[in-house]
Amino acid sequence: MGSGSEIASELVSSPAAEEDCLLCNAERLTTWHFEDDECWVADCMVCSTPMIVWRTHGLPQAEVEQTLLARLERVAEDRYGSGGYWIDPTRRRIPDHWHAHARPQGGFFGRPT
């Protein structure tokens, strides 16, 4: 893992924050589980599942993405237990800012029943 400037050089698209991007703005509207200089993990406003967001607007290279997903998996295991979740990498509402959700096994929204 490198410095912010090394990460920025690994971008597939622009590292500039977008004023109208909800993920760039990172408002604390739900529970936050983790944050550092590279990313944050919070409950998604729409589906209530843990969601990791890369702080840089754009899409990371594969190596950075794997590091980010490992962070999400740690939060997902705390919420759903080992093997009780699946990672959904589809960026439906905000396709140009990398993020991913940890969804309950057998489900799509919220906490397992």
C-alpha cells in the first residue's frame, strides 16, 4: 500500500472530486464502520448493507480494488458472519465512483433475518 500520490497514479479515470457526487461528498447519514485516507465503509442509505467507497473519484486498478474489498469483507464478517455475505461490485446509481456492497447471503437488502 502506498501514499495517496501513488494511489492516484493507479487510476483508470479522473481522481478529481466531483461536486455533485454523493460518494465524494461522503455525508455521514448512516452508521460508519471504518475509515482511513483511502476509503470508508458505512451502511448504504438505499439498502442498509455495508458499502465501501474509495475516496478518489474514479475506478481503481485491480490491485487497489482487491485491497479495498478485503476491508469490506472484514466489516461484512462482523455483520453477517463468515460466509454469510456476498460482495456486490455493481455500481448501479453512481457508476463512475468505485464502491461495492456486502449483501447478506441469499438476500439483497439489509440485515439477515
